[in-house]
Amino acid sequence: MSAAADAYAAFYMPTRAWAWHPLAKRMPTHKVTFLPDNVVVEVDPECYPYGRTGEPGSVLDIALTHGVDILHACEGSGVCGTCHVIVTAGAENLSEADDDEMDAVEQVAGNELASRLACQAVVGGDVTVRVPC
Ligand code: FES
């Protein structure tokens, strides 16, 4: 293929145009699954924060941006516990819980060992959480 044909194809064929673009090589995405509705969203950490609620890139930040409803009475400041979720997979891909988060989680009815505050748990890889009813 000639250079002119390559240039034409790169310009008029978007998929091919993005394939050579330097940014196309750095688009790490993480898959976040919300149960029980089984809503799966892909996020790009380069786009954090998505919204203004909770830590940038937190499970809550991602959920609210993608239409997944999680209660958040304190607007993501980490004190109310209403954003409680249970991590069913990928716990190692979340930021570590600090003592304040663990104290808040302990106050939540129905908490489990895998419980986290959605507003404090920042996503760094694939993760699955269950939103209590
Ligand atoms: S929204 Fe209140 S603790 Fe997360």
C-alpha cells in the first residue's frame, strides 16, 4: 500500500486511525461489576474523578456516574456508612481501608469481612461489589 493510501485509510477509517495513535496504547480499563443487578462498567483511571461524590475513582464515584444507585447520605465524606458495599471479587484491586473507614464499616448493620465504603474504596483493577438491598 502506498503512503498516500495509508494516509487516506488512517484519516477515513477511525479504527485504524486510533490504532497508530500513541494514546491508543495507554488506555487501561478496569471492569467494575455491581451486583445484584449485574451492571458491568469499564472505567479508565485516567478519567478519574468521574463526579464529585466520594474519593476520585471510588466505587461510589463510578457507580453514580454510570447510573448505579448507591445511598450516600454524607455525600461521600466517609462517615455515614450508607454507601456500604460487599466486595465479592477483586478486593486486592481496591485502595486499602484506613482506620476511619473500618470504624464506619463496623457501625453498619449487616457488615461482613468484605464490607467497604463505596465512597472510600478507589478502584485500581477489576472488581465486583454487591450493593445491599
Ligand atoms: S457516603 Fe457516607 S460513608 Fe460513604
